[in-house]
Amino acid sequence: MIRNKIATLLTARLSGFLLLTFSLMFFATGSRATTDNYLIGIGKWDVTGTAAEIGMMGYADTAQKSSGIHNRQFARTFIIGQPNGKRVVFVNVDAGMVFQAVNQKVSEALESRYPGLYSAENIVLSATHTHAAVGGQSHYTLYNFTIGGFIEQNYDAMVEGILKAVELAHENLAPGRVLYASGQLDNASMNRSLIAYNNNPLQEREHYGSSIDPDMRVLRFMRGDQPVGMISWFAVHPVSMTMENTLLSSDNKGYAQYLFERKMAASGHDHFVAAFAQSNNGDMTSNLWLNGKGPTEDEFENTRIIGERQFDKAWDIFNGTGEQLSGPIDFRHAFRDYSNQSVDGRYFADGQSRNTCVAALGYSFAAGTEDGRPAGDTWHEGQLQPTVISSILSTVLFFPSEADRECHKPKPVLLATGKAFPVPWTPEVLPASILRIGQFAILAVPGEFTVMSGRRIRQEVTDVMPDIHYSTIAGLSNAYAGYVTTPEEYAKQHYEGGSTHFGPWTLPAYRQTFNDMATAMKSGANVVSGPEPRDLSGFQANFTTGVVHDQTPIGKSFGELVDASEVYASYKAGEKVKVRFWTGHPRNNLKTMDTFVEVQRKVGSNWQVVATDNDWETQYIWKRIDGFWGTSQARIKWFIPEGTPAGTYRIVHKGDKKTIFTGKIKPFTGVSPEFKVN
């Protein structure tokens, strides 16, 4: 009897426990299903280009050629989709620009690899705009001119890196959610063209209250309780590294990414991906002194400070309260020929329509910016009157007509790149797109929009779609064709206005395109797109000498130290280790997802890697010694960080040589003497 009562009681309690457990599991599952409302995928891959003797993209200075690595460049991919529904893809690329040639190849490959899932319509490839990455990836002459032509190795590195990052994101698609939050950062940017900005209407300027865009917009990607990714959009030029720098670097946005991912890894999130993306940065500089420097005289310190300020603000926003995004995933994409657009009269006070112009650059384009002026005083910002040399150049090179000149006024035409023969030097058929994630929209533009231009684009979209509560400009996306200013800023002809390709009505033409896309998205209709951009892949030239061979001085071998006495027996934190190796050309092997440098610490009988060429405290510098003989050195620096554990360390160099007769590429390794860190 007692046994039966005990059995009955245990059965009842067990049944209750199982019911409670099942209920909790059901509740948790149901809650997760409600919370994790999207599919999200995250991926990251190396896109670092050639680390020696190739022109760098951004300052247009032929003397600025790569000579090593400060840190590596990456493509960071985020896929957001509805289960069994639409998907959008945002790829943040540490690059000066993502050119149309790259977009075309990536889109073509993804359409072939994942038919029906990814195409040019739902992919945004956005450049951070670092001025310390190599160029040569464009199919248009203007952007390859100071690089030395089309550099296939750099093009392939970027295309293949983006594809790999998308592939990784696609493979780890899983239920998750996206949260939006924002904050203001007012000490990491300045308006470098205040005279032009102040020509905008007073009421408009008073409404926004600032000549910078201080808003940082952040998306937090979660899977259940686990953070897996973050995108921060903030408008500032990554020009903390100056035109005198020749080390590949992802600049201040890259340092912010580095800090964020390192901090997440320290808390156990090893595969977390943090992207610090570009926004409406056209007139926003990180050089706070407005003379190519600031907040200090040292470019590395400036990179650290501005990067750290972006990181700190993003970290605070990321860890604060966010609003979960919900609702449709959608996208619209449109090509337009911006050299030949009729812009509706609703964009003008007099109600009269206007037309855009054939692409041309003005005198102030040649004047450069506060971030980097060319030598001499031939041109200056705001210049409207011709000089002898400018008159000759504008007439001889591309033969603009009087109608072309009239169309661009008050900009005096210096280079009518759209009139070049047999094809223009700059693209005229350009993409724009909207990626929608619930109540948030990414507005992708193929150039550098000034802060006020970006504000007008965002307003254009939200006026049509009031259920878009939040939006951001994604600058330098999917193609590149210079700057876009407001018509009022254009009238002042500072650098940004002189670099606005399609005349004073360029911004209204883009506003019209975004209105078309937003209207179509709101009604569920398709966008009537324009002509497809031309494919110039078969018409590229490279004027850069390739690697012929590598050799060492007689009696030396690859990986051997130049001078072993340079490495001291011991160092302290805060000191610098320097070592030189006889090496081969870094163009022999880009070391994708690898490194030219390892700092190793002895742990027991093993050596543990504590830093690579991607770490802030290392510098890999390549130096040509004798071009004819083919000798070169790898000069490696390790700035020992505070808090470095005491122990035994060494520097390892990983290189590749090209043999003189066979042309084969062979790897080698160099190892420094051991040294103590006390």
C-alpha cells in the first residue's frame, strides 16, 4: 500500500516535472522563434593586395607606392534574409574604392554559384575608403592612371576575397535577429569644405545643427543570446595615414574594427565580425587640424586616436539598448546613365526640369583637398578663372564642346573624362540601391556624397516610405564616380564640387533615382532600370614591371639575417625590436589569410604566435636593395605592447622567392635570435 502511494506520488511529481520541462522547452523554443526572426550569416576574408612597388589608391600621388604592411585589409560580409524569403547582402571592404569592375565580376560569380539567391540587385559592396590600400582594380583609365594600369593581382585578391567572405556567410546562415541603435560622435570628424557647406540654405543648416554628420548608426547581429556581428556606419574619411605613408593600412576604420573584434574575442567570441562602414563622407575629414594632420603630428597616433574614438562610441551603442528590426526584407536596384538624365522640375524652385552633363572635372579637382594638396599652386579650391595650362589641358585632351562647358557652369571644365575616345575615362552608367531590413534601410551610392547630400537622399526615401524609421547612406558602393555635392555647394567649386562629375544637377538626379526605387518598393513594383554598364575587362593594360627574379648577395641565403647584432638580448615593454632579413618580393605571394611576420613566444618547448603582420604593434617593411641583381630586405619592427608577458621571444619572417631561370616561386622562412622581454 505504502509502496503504491510512493509510486503514485513519484509518478505524479515526475509527470509534473516533465510537463514543466516540456512547457519551458516549448516556451523557450517559441520565444526563440519569435525573437530570431531572420536568417543571418557572417563571413570575413583577406583582400590585402600587393605589398610592394604598386601605386596606392586615394591620394592620386604617383610617388605613393606600397612598401610593406601596417595591417591587413578584409572583406566582411553580412547576409540577412527571411526564412524562405528574400535576402540582402552587405559587404564592407577595406579598400580605397570598390570599382564597377569588381562588382560586375562578383555579381556574375554569385549569380552562377547561387542562382536565384544573390545578384547585383541585392548585393552592396561598400568600400571603407582607406587611402592606404593598393589600387589597380578599376577598368576605367582615370582611376588606374596614377597606379600604373590595371593590376590583375590586386583585382583578383579583392574579387576572390569578397566571394570567399560571402561564401562563408552563406554557409553559416542560421536563425538570428538584428537590432538597431544609434549615438553621436562629435570629436572624430571635421567639415573640410565649410565655405561650400555654408552655402546651403540657412533653414536647412539650422535644422540639422551641425556641419558634420555626428550620427553613428549600428546594427547588432545576434543568434539567440550570442552576438555574432556588428556594422557601424559613420561619415569620416580614413585619411589619418598621409600620402607620405607607403605601408598598406586599413586606417582609422580598420583600427576600430581590429579593436572591436579583439575585444569580442577576449570574451570568447572568436569569430565575431565587426565592420566600420562608410557613409556620406564627402566633406568629412579625420584630420582635425584641417591641414592633413591632427589631432597630433604623428599619422600612426592619429590613426589610433580616431579609430579608438569610433570604436568607443560603437562599443557603447552596441552594448546599449537596441530596437529589434522586424518586417520585410526587400531590395531595389537601378542603373542610370547619369551623363544624360532629365531631372523632373519638382526638384527645383522654379518647377523647370534640368539635364545632367557629360562627365567632367573642374579646376578645383586638380587643387586637391586639405588632406593632401599636390605640389605647386597651379590650381586652387574655388577657382573659376582659367590659367594657360588649364586652358590647354581642357581643350587638347578630351575636346569638350561649348554645350558641355555651359552645362557644367559655374564649374570650369578641366578634364572632360566622359568625352575620351574610344571609351570614357570614368563610368557614366552607375548603380544605386536600397536594401531594406524591416524598419531600417541601407541607401547605397556609387561615390562620395557630402554630408548634406546624404541627408537629402535619406529624406527623399523616408518621405516616400514613412515606415522606414531609420536609414544610412552606404558610400562608395558597387562602383565609383567621384563626388556628389548639393547644387549650392557645387556653386562654390571647392574640391568636392570640382569632382562632381555630371554637373550641378547630379544630386537631384540621384534623388530622383531613389524616389523611383522607394516608390517601387512601397508599391511592390519593379524598378525600370537603365542601360547596363559596359564590360571593359578585355581592354586593360598594365604598365607596371613584374617580378623578374629574386637573389641574395653572394654568400647570403634567403631568410638569413642582414645583421644579427641588431637584435638585443633583452627588451622591456614599450621598446622596439628591429630585425632585417634577406627576402624575396612580396608580390610572389600575397600571403592571403596568412602573414609575412610572426612574433613568437616560447611556451615550454613550443613556440606560440602572439602577433602577425595584421597586428597594430608590428610593421613589415620591404626595401629594394639592388634592382638589377634582384636583392631586397624585409625590415620587421615589433613595438612591444605594455602588459606583454615576460619570457623568451623571436621574430619569424615568411617569404617567397622567384628563381632566376625557372621562374618558380618557392617559400622560405627566416628566424631571428631569441631575446627576452622582461
